[in-house]
Amino acid sequence: MTTAPQWVKDLKPAGPQGSDLLKAERAQSNVNVDQLKTFLFTKEGLERKHRILRILEKESIFDKSQNYFAGRVDRFETALARAKKSRQLQVKHKWTQEDKMVANELISEPGPYGLHESMFLITLRDQGTPEQHDKYLRKAEQYQYIGCYAQTELGHGSNVRGLETLAIWNPDDKTFTIHSPTLTASKWWIGSLGRTANHAVVMAQLVIGGKPYGPHPFVVQIRDLETHEPLKDIYIGDIGPKFGYNTMDNGFLLFNKVKVPHIAMLAKFSSVDPKTNRYIKPASASLVYGTLTWVRSTIVMQAGGVLARGVTIATRYCAVRRQFQDRDAKEWEKGENQVINYTTVQIRLLPLLATCFALHFTGKGMMALYAANQKKMSQDVGKAGDKQRGAGPEETHSGSDLLADLHATSCGLKSLASYTAVEGLEVCRRACGGHGYSSFSGIGPWYADYLPTATWEGDNYMLTQQVARYLLKSARAVLQGHEPTNDTTAILANFLARQDQGAAFDILGNDADLVAAFAWRSAFLTFEALRHRDEQKRAWNSLLVDFYRLSRAHSQYMVVKNFYETLHDGADGLDAPSLALLHKLFRLYALHTLESEASEFYTSSAVTVRQIQLARASAVMKLLEDIRPHAVRLVDAWDFPDWQLDSSLGRFDGKVYEDMFMRAAEQNPLNRVTVDPYPESPVLFKKNDAVALKQRSKL
Amino acid sequence: MTTAPQWVKDLKPAGPQGSDLLKAERAQSNVNVDQLKTFLFTKEGLERKHRILRILEKESIFDKSQNYFAGRVDRFETALARAKKSRQLQVKHKWTQEDKMVANELISEPGPYGLHESMFLITLRDQGTPEQHDKYLRKAEQYQYIGCYAQTELGHGSNVRGLETLAIWNPDDKTFTIHSPTLTASKWWIGSLGRTANHAVVMAQLVIGGKPYGPHPFVVQIRDLETHEPLKDIYIGDIGPKFGYNTMDNGFLLFNKVKVPHIAMLAKFSSVDPKTNRYIKPASASLVYGTLTWVRSTIVMQAGGVLARGVTIATRYCAVRRQFQDRDAKEWEKGENQVINYTTVQIRLLPLLATCFALHFTGKGMMALYAANQKKMSQDVGKAGDKQRGAGPEETHSGSDLLADLHATSCGLKSLASYTAVEGLEVCRRACGGHGYSSFSGIGPWYADYLPTATWEGDNYMLTQQVARYLLKSARAVLQGHEPTNDTTAILANFLARQDQGAAFDILGNDADLVAAFAWRSAFLTFEALRHRDEQKRAWNSLLVDFYRLSRAHSQYMVVKNFYETLHDGADGLDAPSLALLHKLFRLYALHTLESEASEFYTSSAVTVRQIQLARASAVMKLLEDIRPHAVRLVDAWDFPDWQLDSSLGRFDGKVYEDMFMRAAEQNPLNRVTVDPYPESPVLFKKNDAVALKQRSKL
């Protein structure tokens, strides 16, 4: 790259310098950042991250400076090189799976081994028999078999029952024929499939004797282990560029009557008896549902951290950026105001900062619940036997109450949390003004890669039906006089008992009342939906919008409750000032949510119009003012290394403008080209530093 | 590209076919598409578009099939080739400026001549003297001078007064010295500057005799006309990749004491007298403000069409896509349901469809108002003389009432319209489910390119202060007993007169009342804000959030009013069924907006809680049901050619899956690569069809 002339190098940003501004921000707050960090991530978690960071930083292949410039093929090539290097480092440093995940988070881009290392290995492990572990899992763990998880089809997304790919049992030679009868049966969106995988777990409709038995998983070799070319009668490719995720080779896959042996069907839960040619039912469908519930729980947990990245960048930049004078400023108050001092900026950023903590604590709570449930389940499986055979969780009864609650909760919270993170990141990007649009902000590319989370593992709209169905069922049980068995039925019963007296929650003065107001609104909406469905016999489809709102309301209650409980029951290790500040963040999250959804709170009589007005006009504004001085330290506590953020605007040291300029002037390959700008000239580039344009990454 | 084997070519999507589904959609509606098209765009407008489309389609350089794959440098190179070809076609076919704009809309990507053809030429024309027209404008019109408009700086966005670049008058040799004193003074984000322009209009702080006179425009040559290298003491480059807009070379620019002659300062409105070395004040600052008001008006107009693109794609795809059975479906109702039949999809798409019409009509209304005002202004300029000298529009008084109103309206509506289009496009993208994330959806890239509109020509948050300031001023005038002089003061006076009786608007039965309810809420919020500011003496900064809400409320009132008036006063040429349907769209837009902002409508007593509940639970749901059958024809009326949409999902003929598959399998360069997937192997690509990977576009 041409270096800038000396007079350019001598230039500094206009004062005050960003580094001084951030220093002043940190000086004015008494938040103990190390303590808060440890509270969020534990000492071990933090040490692990920094140990792995030191290793990654030294490898040139992980240098991020060209990420934002390259085209699709180059980006994929680099991502493949990085995936290989990560795996080599894992072997070399004996990283656990968790270490590897931390490395992936630091690298922060989806990679070609992504689905091999997650769904392929997990499915083989969880749904394979010991014999299948020997045949497939061992080689997969050694990366001799590299796999993907092929469920979604071109014409079929969330609806697994609608999948068209067939697996027809052949009683004669004890094989299955895997076949794609139509174009829409093509597997589509399958991560790691497009170029990388040589095996796939294929979800296909099992057919025995002409009769369908629903979708089941089959392990299929799809590419030659030597040449890596697709096998005969298999057609594979990458599905093309996307809004983000372009370092991943999401692929398509078609089968033309491909035979696989009996062992290809993953048989831990259900199978075909090769002697009788009969289907053997799963012992407990609930266990299968468990995986998705787990995946959704991790999404809730991650959403807080995903959003915190955007909030960190925007908060630091808004403390460095100065724009306009305060209109009320006195004559002698010279200079422009830090953007973070404007209330229109605070009202966007600070509630999101509170949301990061809210989601993090909620995710933690769910993971704990999930672990407790898994333990209980595996104890029960022996006893319960075939009581639940063939039943999805929405059909189960009071016996597995915890599972049903967890399943519904995970659906609603996954929808709310991923939606909130997606929306919030974009709010952060825009809060950075024009520079938020530059890739160097680090928010746009991160947002684009995170976006599919709102769609996968259950579309955020579809999922809310599961929550509504569960709440309606719980409400029916309460109406029938069943004793409450969990928190959901408890709040419904409480509402029923008190609805005639009405609520008089002191939302502005009492934290427990604030939580209770959210519970009240959720219960109110539940019984209203129940009336529509059971009494007025309204069509299910006509109620979907109400169900969406209901799910959102119930999930917001869960988040408020988890945040509250964390501060009241589990805040050991925090000093008084930090705890007091977290209480303010709790109130900001709750009150800001409450006033955004004001009309549901009125309508349910959980609060009065006057209370909402007060919440909006004074309580929230006062909280913004109180939290403002601590904003920079609070984002520091999320402990994102600069290497991970890869953002000019979010630099820890505040050297925002220097970094923007350096990246543009020195790392930008377009600046190696001199164009011929005149319309009649057929020449496009007069000078073209072709070697430099093509800085191919080497392994 | 490797062609698919015969068995793949023989595959069809599972039935019913997308083409049959769209045919059925069109058959079930009686909307006269041609008539509605003509109503929206006029006969001449439609003919112009299709005439130009036929020319563009024939040129291979405009082939869009590789747009979504290429990296930054390649994309820019192609965009430059396209810009040249467009200009050649303009000369060849004698296109007017309007023709050229239509061509740009069809090509649908920002190009390297973008700022030359807009702000550079406009500024030279509007702010140059006849002498300057001779020196600069003629050559610019011939593309010998290719220019850009350099205002924004690295450290300074919307705040023009904060710009750091200096233009120091040298009385000795009658020149100006253009200088960048700091790094943050670097011009930044300047479209067409990075690689293309050889001239710039530079906004710089004029300094005469050590005294600053504020920002003024200077024409500066920045690159050599032969070599195209930057001139001495000028440092230029492209600022790097962005979230979108990567076909444009947004650039940076630094000056190290560069001298330019006296004629370089554009002198139509203000100048430096070279004899006396004194500043000559502008005749009327209002005229300068006019340009930005005009730009904002066009943004409102365009926002409807921008959003309509997304709505067209999503509506067609949701009519083709089928997912899940209706839960209430009878046993014999086989097959999956069209996604557009789900109310959760309708509630997202149909209000947006209504919004497209609402914004289009509002934009039209503003343009008419602007034209009327310009006419009046140029008549007045002679008479008014220096009455308004040096005054921005917010300081002007009742005499130029229309201008003040238009300025405020354009700020608020620009903010609302661009925000609505941005948010709406993303809603459309997600309504397409997983496939919305593919670049082939055509929504993501379009969204990414449109996004900066929310920031430029006035940040959407900052702008709302202008609206609030104007409304407060108007309210003060009304309180002082001044007679209403325009619609804004009229609704404020009406509110004052009636506030004690209260409102009893029949929002569910009467369209005029629906408009009146929006006016009422806007007036209520205005007087509330006034009380906070004038009586309670609250700080300006503490009221910014209220001002934002106020601006939004007032702008929504303007949109509702414009929509209503178009249907009542200007709907000639529409038959009764179409007009009735547009009335439903009007009601859907108004009621859906009203219920989304419910709490402000309660609080102001414009409506009752019961009315909101009815609006939500029945009126809006009934409108969705009524409009649903016409959805596809209504989007057809926006008349987007497939060539322009460049979307698999939005194809007019419904062949969604065939097109997705073809693009992925046949146009995708990543599929020309065979990888070596094993972690230990240093080889990344075993086979690499390098020639094919590099399909450089030729002029």
C-alpha cells in the first residue's frame, strides 16, 4: 500500500482526544470492572478466553485486516484455512470442546467445519447405537468423515413433517433407498455441505411397505474420500451468496435412488427390524425433543453476549464522538457535546445495555433448569417406560411438568431473545451515525452473520404458537381446579383468585410488584386468548397475532423475573455499588419494556395510565441519568478483546479516528487501483496493482 | 459451470406449481392493474420506463447474474463500466436527466458517477455565477470535469457548523488556501471521490482577516486530468467497504495548504469582494435551504417505491410458499397452506403494502407543495429584499409561513418515511423465512444499499428537533391569539378550542374522524411539550425523546391526511372497486398505526381504550381478510420488471424454486472449486477453475 505522506502522518484528531475522553469516562465511575466480569463469566471462563486468545493472535491466518474486503470465493478459502488451523491447534494444545467453542467465538466468523463440529457430531453421538458409534462417530471425531446435518429442503423449512426426501426400506437386500422425488425435495441451506462435507446426516421420510413413518436420520456418504467429488447419483453444490454467513458453504443436495445399508439409519430411538421388516417405535420422543430445547437455551444465553458486542462498540464510540453544542449550553461552554450525553442516544443505548444483562441472567437460569431436567429425565426414563411413547412435549401431562414448561419457555425466550438481539444490534449500528455504516464499525458484518438466528431452530413467529398452546393448556388445568405445579400455573391461579379485586401494583416503588405486573399481564392475555378459542370458538389462524403477543408478554415476564431473582438470590460476589447499579439496570429494563408495551398493561389493569405516564416522563429518564456515568465501565465488564471486536469505533483506547483512517488508507485494496474515469474511454483501470489485489491467505 | 445431470434437469417442484398459484391469485381479484399503475405513475412515466428498460436489457454489461458474488474491487470495476455505458447511452439516445434517473433506478446500484450527476452538477448550477458556469459547469456537463460534493468530515457529520476544513482568504494574491488542520478534518464518506472524481465542491470554513464566516462551497481540482493521480499536497482514497453501497467509491480527502483562485468560491449567494477583501452576505439564506428541502421531499416520494420492492417480493413469494397445514383444517384438506394465508404473515405484509401507497401519495403531495412554494419564493425574492438576510428557516416569521411549514414537514416526513422503508424492508425479508437470507431474495442487498438514507440529508433523530421547534413556535403563536395561517396552526387552534369538551372521534366508522384523531394527538403532544419547555423550563436535552415522539406523531398525521385527501379529492381515473380497495388500505394504514401507538392516543383522549381494543381485535383483522385476495394484484400495480427486482422469490411468474436452483447450481462460482477438506492437508483447493472465477466484466 502506498504510505501516506509525512504531512498526513503528522495530523492528529481535533481535541479532546478519544483516549482522554474514555479515560475520563472510566475515572468518573466506581464500578469494579474485574469483579463484575467475574460475576458474569467466572474466573475460569475469563482465564480460558485469554489463554486461547494469546494463541490465536500469534497465527497470521487469523489476521482479520482483509476480512471486510474479499469476495465470496476468497472469503471461503480463508475460512477453510482457518478451520484447518483451528483444528490443528485443538490437537496441538489438547483443547476440549469448550475450548474450541471459545476459540470460535474469538475468531467470530462461521467456518466450513461449523456443522461438522456441532450438529453432525452431536446427532451421531446422541442418536447412534454403540455399533454406529464405532462405524461413524470415531472417524468423524478424527475428521476423516466430515459431516453436515441435512434437514431443511428447498420447499420446506421449519415443518419437518413436510419433508419430501424419501428413505424406502428394501426388505429384499435390507437396504434403504434415499431419493429426492422433486426439485423442492432438494436439501437446502445445509451448513458445511456445499464444498466441505463428505458425509451427511440426512433427515428423510421412512417408508416401509408403502407406509410412511415420518422423518428419521440416515448417515450417507456423499463425496469420495480421495477425490472429494460427489458420488454417483448425488448432486451437490453451494447455494450461493447470502446477506451474511458467506464464510460458510451452505449447500444443496439431491439423491437419485441412492442405496444405503441398514446401519445407516441412526437407531438409538427407533429403527427397522431387519428380520421382521417392522418399525420399532422410539422409547421416548421427549428425549429427542431435548436437543432442540438445549439448542434454544444456548441461543438465549448467547443473545446477551451478541447484543453486548454492539452495545460495547456504540457506547464507546458515542463517548468519543462529539456533535453539536447543547442548545442550552452557556456561551462559555465551548466545543461540541459528547453524543452519549444526548437523551435520544441514551434512550436507545442504555435500555439495550440493561437488556444484555437481562438476557445473560435469563439464559443462565434456563441452562440450570435444563440441566436439572435432564438429570430428572434420565432417572425417570427407566421408571416411566413407554407411558409417553410417541408423544411430543405438548401432549405430555402433569408428570413431566418441568419438561413441558421448559420446552414452552425455551420456544418463547428463543424468539424474544434472538429478536431483541437482532433489533438491538441494528439500533447500536445506527446510534453510531454515518460511521456505523462502515464495515470498520464491526457491527454490520456481525449483525449480518447473526441474523439467521431469528429464523433457524424454529422461526421466531412459528415458535410463539408453542408457547400459546402450552399457556392455554395450563389455563384450562387451572380453571378445572388443579393445584399449581409450577410457576406458570401459579401465576395463572393467582390472577384468577385476584382478578375481581383488581391489581394495585406499586411498579414505581417496589421491584417485586414490577415483576408481578408482568405476571399479571401475561395471565390476563392467557385467559383472554382462552376465551377466544374455547368460548368463542375462533379459528386458530385468526388468533395467531394474539398468540404472538401472548408469547412475547410471557417471555418478557420470564426475563424480568430471572433478572430480579439473580439480583435477590444469586448476587454473591458483588459489592454494594455494583449491586445497586444492577438494580437500576433491572428497573430500566423492566420500566422501559413496560412503557413500550403500555397498552397491554393498561388493558389488563395491571397499571394505571398515570403510572405509565410517570414511568415514561420521569422514572426512565431519571434512570438514564443515573446510569449514564457508568456506561463505559459497564460495557468494559463484558470483556471483549479488541481482537475479537475488530472495530474502529469500539476500540478500548478510544483511538477511533486514527484507526478508521489507517484501515481506509493502508489496508484498502481499492486504493491500489487508478481508474480512467472518462465515459468514452474503454479503459477502466489505468494502473492496477494486481499482486496486491490478490493477497491470498496461506495456511 | 458444470451442468446438472439429466435426472436433476427432469425434476420439478412439488405441486401445486408457483406459476399456477400466482395465476389463481390474479384470477380471484378484480383490481384493474393497468388502471392503478397509471394512477400511480402516469402513462408517460410507464412508457418511459419500459422504453429505457428495453435498451438496458440488451447491454451485456448490465447483466446482473454475477452481482451477488464479486468482491469489492471487482464490483467497483463493473460499476464503473456500467456508469460509462449509461453515459454513452444517454448521449446516444439523447436521454434527459429524468430518463437517466429512470435508467439508474432500473440498474439499481449506486455507481461511481452518482455524486457527479447529482450534487456536483446541482451545486455548480444553483450556487455558481454565470462566469463560474462557463468555467466549471460546461466541462462538468461534458464529463471532462467529474466531481463530487465534499461536505461531511471524519469527525463531523450532520453539524455543518462544526466542519474543520479551512478556506483562508489571502488578500495579497487574491486566492484562498484550502487546508485540513487535523485528522478529523479529513473529508469522509464523499461519494464518487475515492477513485473517480477529478474535481470536488469542498465545503470549508471561510476565514477573512482571521475572522470565521461559516462554511462555504469551493470548487477544487483534486486529480490530474491526464494521469488521474492526486495533485500535490492533496491526499485522497476510498474509505473502504461498507454494509452496502460497495459499488460506490466513497472517499476521504485531505488538503495541505492548497491554493485556489478567487473564482473557486461559488458566489451566487455570498462572496468575497477581492477589492475590499470584505465578505458579501447572501441575499436570502432561505433559497440555500431550499435544496435540502427538495432532496428530503424526493426521499419521501421514493420511500414508497423502495418499500414496495420488498413488499412485491415478499407478497409473491408468500403466495407461492406453502408451509404447515392449517391447524383447524379438516382431515380431507390435504397439503400445506400458502404462507400468505396465515394472519401472522398478513399482519406484517399488508399494513406495509398500505404504507407504500401512503408514502407515495404523501411524497406526491409534498412535491406539489414544494413546487408551489418555489414559484412563490422566486416572486417574493425581488420584493422581500434583505428582510430575511442570514436567517435559517426556523427563525423566519409568518410572512414565509409556507416555507417554514414545508421545511419542518420535510424534516419530519424524511425521518418517518426513510425509517419506515428501512424497517419495512427488513420485515419483508424475514417474512420470506430462511430464503429471505439468500442474496437471491433480492431484498437484503437492496436493503443494505438503501440503509444510509436514514442517516444522510439529516440524521433521522436529529431532524426531529427541527419539527418540534417549529411546532412549539406555532403553538406559541396560537396561544398568543394569532389566527391560523396554515394547516398546522389550524389543528393546534382547533385542539385549544375543543380540549375542554374532549374529543369523541368515530375512528371505526368515519374516515374524516380517523384523520382528526391523528391531528388531535399531534396537537396534544405539542402543547404538552410546550408546557415542559416554557412553563416547567425543562432542559432542551431532557426533552429530546419527547420531541422525537412528537415529530413522529405529527408526521404520521401528515401521512394519514395526505392519503385521505388523495382518495377524496384526487382519485380521478380509478374505478369504484379499486377506489374502495384503496379506502381499505387507507383504513388499514391508519388503524394499524393507531393501535401500534395506542398509548399516545389514549393519553390524549383522542380515543377510548375500548375503541383501541375493537380496532385491534376486529377492525384490523377484518381489513386483512378483505385485502388478502387482492394482495398479488396490488403489488403487480407497482410495475417492477423482473429485470429490476433481480429476485428469485419475487418473480412475476412464480417460478421461485426453479430460479433459486438455477442461480445456485449454474451461476455460482464457488461451485467451480473442489476443496481438500482434511485438517492436516495444507492444500485448500484441489481443483480451481481460475478462469471462471474471474469473469471480469468488459465494457
